Amino acid sequence: MCSEMGRIKKLELSVAEKEALEKGCRNGEKHRFRERCQMILLKNQGLSAASIGRIFNCHQKSVYGWVNRYLSDGIGGLATREGSGRKAILHTEEHLARVRSAVAAHRQRIGLALPELEAEVGRSFSEKTLRRFLKKTVVDINEYENDPSIRLI
């Protein structure tokens, strides 16, 4: 599937593969997926991994990694795999009740709830992480206290 062109390997693609990658570039749901499709198409045009890396602001090893993943798994291999990225510190099922009670106790100064929560959870995290968790779970302490029919857990 790869042929030598001087020192640059050109990735040979069928018409159907090119069409699928072009469709992925245009209609892919995630930005990273669209970029990866474009990387493969540029490699097919004969660009070096180093020049593709400069275009996408990544190392040439990353380009080679995506080319290899495409060759082994097809276009589906360009999608980000499940479980990638940093794992969450606070989990809705486990920590929502604790966060709610700590924030209710320190409603005006969420930073005061932080040390209490860190001790309960057993991990340290920033106030920004706590705010992000609250925003993500859409916990409105005032609304909860005013309407007892709302159940958080």
C-alpha cells in the first residue's frame, strides 16, 4: 500500500478509500477525526510526514502513527478510541451527594468546601474542577432546597 518515492513513502489509496476519507474530512463529527482524514489524504498526495506534521502542528511520529493505524484499522481507526484522555476526578454516581452537601454548607464561598471534599474523596483537585463538575451535573443547590421533589441521586 506504500511505495517508495525517493525518500518519501507515498500512501496508495483506492478511489473508494479516497472518497471515504474526503467524506470524513467534510462531514466527520469530531475535528480531530477530520484532521486525521486529511493527514492520510495529504500522505497520499506524496507529502512528507514532517511537512504534514508542520501543517497540523504535531510531530512526524504522530503522522506515521495515524498512517499505520489507518492501514491496520481503516477509516474507523482514525476515530478517538473510548477511554482516551484524562480520567475524571469526581464521578456523578459516587460524589454528587457529597459535593451537594459541602457546597450547601459553604454556599457563598465554594473554595471553603474544597478541603472538605478533598478529604472525603481522598484526592486533591482545584476549585475550577469543582466548578466544572457542578456545571456539568447542573446542580443548583438553591433549586434543590426550594423544591423537595427534586432528587439528585
